[in-house]
Amino acid sequence: MQQRASVWFVFTVVLIDMIGFGLVMPVLPGLIMELGRMSIDRAAIWAGWLAAGEAIAQFPAMPLVAAACFAVVAAALVLAGIHRARPLPSA
């Protein structure tokens, strides 16, 4: 049951990410065109380079982000475990 919940959680996170990406990408060339005062074909090229740059930057950054998140979550779990392990005060 735990594994099934994990799969659905990952699926939901990826779905939300893809919905956000799908909402931003069609608007991005027009936004670049307006802000950069350039033609739509040059703005589309810029949008493509921005998307590629994000993907390329994520590749080496993800292990670092994962390690940082693991350290923070592991520390929080250890502290929560220590807090629960204390005996309750007698009334």
C-alpha cells in the first residue's frame, strides 16, 4: 500500500509540473516578443533556448538539491524521533 501511495504522489507532482509547463510555454514567446521588442520567430528561438537551458541546468543540480533536501528531512525526522522517544512526564 505504501508503494502505491508513493507512485500516485510522484504521478501527481509530475502532472502538476507538466500542467505548469504547458501553461507557460505557449505564452513565453509572446511575452519575450513584447518585453524584448523582437519578432515572434526570434522570440520563439529565445524561448526554446530558455527551456533547453533550464533542462540542462536541472541535470547537474538535481543531485545537489536532493542531497540538501535529504539532509534537511533526515534531520527533522531524527529530531521528531528523539522528541517522541522521551518518556511522558508523570502527572
